[in-house]
Amino acid sequence: MAWLGFVTLLTIYWCFFVAATTGRIGWCLLTGWLLPILALTISFRKGMQVNGLMVLICFVLFLVCRSGLAELRKKRPVLFWLLYTVIFLLMFYSVAQAQMQGYILNIQGWDSETMQVLRMVLVTIPLLVLNYFYTEMVYTAIDRLRLKKWELVLLNCRCFLAHESGAEKVAKQGYFLEGISNGVTYHFELTKRTYFMLRREKNLRLQIGTGILGGLYLTDLENPDFFKRVRRMDRKYAKRGIFLNILVMAFGVWLFWILK
């Protein structure tokens, strides 16, 4: 159990680190699936009951959401909201079990006489909001199961920082690429690293993949010159990442072996 907690703690750290280096907040949201597992490993005592189904649900959905960290450009409403319902039920079950088993604070008051409907509703609302982002990740993961690859030539390219809605200089900004091909304007979400690779380019030849649900994804950057532009940034992040990783590992050893 100590090793499970140790690996979970490192994974949470790397999610936050990747979020900081790529500019994608979705990496931070991913840790929501790992928190019940981490809480279990921290509170675990000999003889305590372990809910294996909860751990399995959180682990599998973490992996699925991880594979769907890309821009969701369009949705099929029926499928999207069906996924939303299923994922919410799994998440609600996991959170409820974590509270009932004593892994985390029983905020909703499960298995107690003081359980109140108002408190249940207030705690459930953040889960409903968070579940929307998880559903986007799962939907994108399904879309990317099979990609039909093709080449796209973009003219008048522009890399910019803006909100998903297109508004610039607002909260929750991301990195985007805009270009024109055969009279059609294309938009792609970029990571921070890819943004610095492509921001000087006016014309681009890109390898694109079309998902089974119609999404478009940037699959490959073949020009080696692009990677030369971010070497200094890669080295800087690598040094910081290794240093912080050592600190987190030391904290994990103290938390799961020395403290207990």
C-alpha cells in the first residue's frame, strides 16, 4: 500500500509539472481521479477495508482522461451527455465510497443521522462541474482511438494566446494556431512548447489526423528546426523537474515509510 501511495504522489506531482510546462490546465484536473487513491494510502491502517472497485475506477478513468487531453472542437450531444451521465455516476460512487470507508472527510454525511439534503447538493455541484471536463477528455479519447492521417498545408498562419471562445486577454487562456487552407480557416490548440516552436511560421505543412467522431488533431511535426527553438526551454524545465521530483520523492518516503 505504501508503494501505491508513493507512485500516486509522484504521478500527481508530474501532472502539475506538465500542466505548468504545457499550459494545459487539464493536467491539474486529472489529479482529481488520483486523490481518492492517495487518501486511501495515507489513511490506511492494518485491518482497514480497501475498496478495490473504487481504486480500479479511478485508475482506469485517469488513464482514459489522460489519453484525451486535447482540444474538443465539436460534440455529438447525445453521445457526449450519455458519457457525462456514466462518468458522473462512477465519480460519485468513488467519492461516496472514499467518504464511507473513512479515506477522506465524510463531508456529505454518508451513513450518519446528520446527513442533510442541502449539504449533499452543495457538495455535488462541484462534482457536476468537474465532470464536464472529464467527459470532454473521455470523448476526445474515444475520438482519437483511430485517426485517419493526411497532410494539411496552412497559409497565413498565426499563433496566439486566447480563450477557447476566441476572446483574447481573459482568464483560462490557451495556446492556439490559426491558418487558412483552400479558403477554410483551421484552428488547433497547442501546448506551450509547440506554440514557441511554430509562432514564427507564416506557412506550415502539417500532419493531421481525423478522429472517428470528426475531430482534427495535429499528429506530427517533422521539421527538426522546430525542436531547436525550444532546446533551452526543454533544458530549463528538465532541471527544475528533476530537482522538484527528488523533493517529492523524499517527502513520499517520509510520508509512507518514516512517518508510519
